[in-house]
Amino acid sequence: MDPTTAGEQGVGSRAACNDPGHRAAVPQEANLLWQALRGLAHDRLELAALETQRAGESLVAMVVAGMLVAGLLLSAWVGLQSAAILALTSLGVMEIGSALLLAVALNLMIALILWRLIGRLSHDLRFPANARSLGPASSECPERETS
């Protein structure tokens, strides 16, 4: 290959890059790329919004269902206690007042046990291991020299 031919090809390719028509194509391609990225970002955000809305609706449905279950369990518990009170009084084991007081004491004892369990479990809500790992590396202070 002739060195002058190679030099002319290099000059020709530089001239094509310096051509005003070629310069206009680069910003147009960048603009098309920018529009495509904006469209993709818009689609992703719209999908995230729709999924968030669906998750919110599901959460509301779960809370409502949970409240209904809690109401049904409460009524079953009251019915079970009423049956136990009636059984104790009909068998002559206790009088009605004593059986009611026993049911109230049983409810209070179960509530106290659950309250203490909640108190113990609430410690984990503070992420204790993460809090320790984010704290200072050692609790010892460097020794200060006294003069």
C-alpha cells in the first residue's frame, strides 16, 4: 500500500468527521437515545406505581380480613368461656360469681403473659446487632498522658 494513499484515507476520514452533516447525526442519535431512556424510565416508574397501588390494596384487604378473624376468634373465646362457666355452675363446682371471677382472672393472666412476650420481642425491633456494629469499635478510651 502506498503511504500517500494511506495518508489521503486518513485525511478523508477526518474530513468526514468534520463534515457538518456528520455532526448533526451525532446529536440526533443522542436525542433518540435520550428519548428511549426517558420512555424506559417512564415505563419502569409507571410499573412501580401500579405495583405499589396493588400492594396497598392487598395490604388493606389483609388488614380487614385480619380484623374479621380477630373478631371471630374473640367471639369464639367468649363462647368457650361462657360454656366453661355454665358447665362449672351446672355441675355445682362453683357459683356463678366465682366462675365469672375465675374467667376474668384467667383472661388477665393470659394478657399479662402476652404483654411480657411482646415486651421481650420488641427488643428485636431495634436491630440490636446492627446498632452494635455501627457503634464505636471499642469502648475503651485511649490513655491520655498527664503532664
